[in-house]
Amino acid sequence: MTDRIRWGILATGGIADRFVADLKLLPGAELAAVGSRSTAAAEAFAARHGIPRAHGSWAELAADPDLDVVYVATPHAAHHAAAKRCLDAGKAVLCEKPLTLDLDSARDLVRTARERGVFFMEAMWMRTIPAIRRVRELVAGGAIGTITAVLADFDVAGPFPPEHRMRARELGGGALLDLGVYPVTFAYLFLGAPEQVTALATLGPEGTDESTAVAMSFASGATATLHCGILGPGPVTATVIGTQGRIELPAPFFSGQTYRLVPGTPGAAAEQVEVPRRGNGLGYEAEEVMRCLAAGLTESPLVPHAETLDIMRILDQIREQIGVTYP
């Protein structure tokens, strides 16, 4: 590996644009190549971002010898195939969330990475955002006592056409995998794996979920109340409630730059805290990948494989209860 970390970008959609913009802010990060199923799309993306090499297929990108890590930015129905190709080629991979459409395929990617001895991480950027990390530290330090409940919502306003990735079954559509992964992960960050999961949903004509409500209970006695949907704008906020206070995260809770610490003592003043964020916020996950590569790690202690698989297991449970399946 060179002194710089050489990045390949697989796919050329909007999330790839935002990731690359943040990658340019990181010392030691080198944008080396981009790959797409279309040569024209790869070349246009390369020209837009000043990337020296454009590959007209995933296979060409995976085989590029001058890459240290590949960022997989496809829609999530293609995550398994794209990440698998790169891992099999011996490339480290940062793969967009949700890691795959189901637990079995997620396990396959983790198993492949371990067999190849290469770094692999889900790009759940929320886990690396400074404000989220600060709130986790506060909670772990007892700032609000024992956690009793977590509340989180991620609803957006449509309408989305039937062929859109938010609706189409063949693209892994529905609110849960695209949006619900955030509230589910948020609850997991503070409470771990639930003992019981109960989910209800409204399905659209495509057979994917338009509105999903999830209740969870935990061994500690705590509960989580979560919602996601594509029918109307939600607050997109989150709250962690403890026996001695609560912490509120304003919209968008998963990537914001502030939180509010509300003491449980009557009359005590709430504290509004600013935690500045760099760029779009996607650079922090890239920074974690680069730190791990420099240290010779094959997984991140901040986004460990076991927890990624735990969350995929929860998403599978929810999908089974609400009756959403994929081809």
C-alpha cells in the first residue's frame, strides 16, 4: 500500500457525487478510478471530478491494480454483486447501507472478506458522525442515567413513481431498507439487539412498504419506538430518554451538527450543543476506513461486522412481519 490511500468509486449516482466531494477534503485520500456499467457514465463522472481512470465495467474496476479500496455506491439491490466482485479481487470495500437485501447475503460478504483477509465495512455514515459519537459517549458516561426509551423517525414526502428505487421490488424498494435502517441502527447504538420486535406496515401496489412502524423491547426493560415512510414529511428527529434526562437530536438526526441535553431535574436549563460537521458528513466513514487500512485492520471497531449483521437480522425480522419480499 502506498503512503496515500487510493480510492475506486463503483457507480456514479448522487451518493457517489457527495462521497467524492467529501473525499477531496481528506488528506491522504487519492481519487484514482471510477467504474460503471456504462463507459459513458464512468467517463462523465471522471471528468466531473478529475478522476484519472474510468472503467466501463465493475470487473475492470475490481481488477485495477492501483487501488487500495473501493466504495460501492450502487442501489442496495446491487450491493452484494458489486461488493463480492471487489472482495474476490482482493480489494478492501466500503459498501453503502443497507449492506444487502437480507442477512444471508450480508453474511456471505463478511465471510468472503474474512476468507480473502481484506478490509470490509458497511457505509453506515451515521455511526461516524461527530454529533452521534458525542451523544453515545455522553450516554455511556451516564449523562442521562439509565436508558429507558429511544424514539426515532425517518419519513420523506413522495410521490415516487412505481419504477423508483423507493418503490420497485426488484431494486429492494420500500421505506424500511432505504430509510428505516437509520432509526433501527440508532436504537441499536444505544440499546443493542432487541429481545422482541413488533412491526406493522402499509404496503403499496408494488408490494413494498410505504409506511412502517416498529416497536422493540430489550432485556434491560427499555423500549424503542421507530417509524419510516415515503408518504409524507416526518420530523426526522430522534430522542434518547434516560432516568435522569434526555438527549434530543433535531432533523436530520443521523447527520446533524447539534443536540440538546435536557436534564431530568425540574427547573434545570437544557443545554444546546454544537458539534461542527465537515462537508456533507460522508467523509468521516472514509476517514475511518483509511485509519483502519493504515493500522492493518480488516474490520472497523466503530462499525464492526457483528453489529452490521445484527442489524440486518432485525431488518429481516421486520420484513417478515410486514410481508415484504424481494425477487
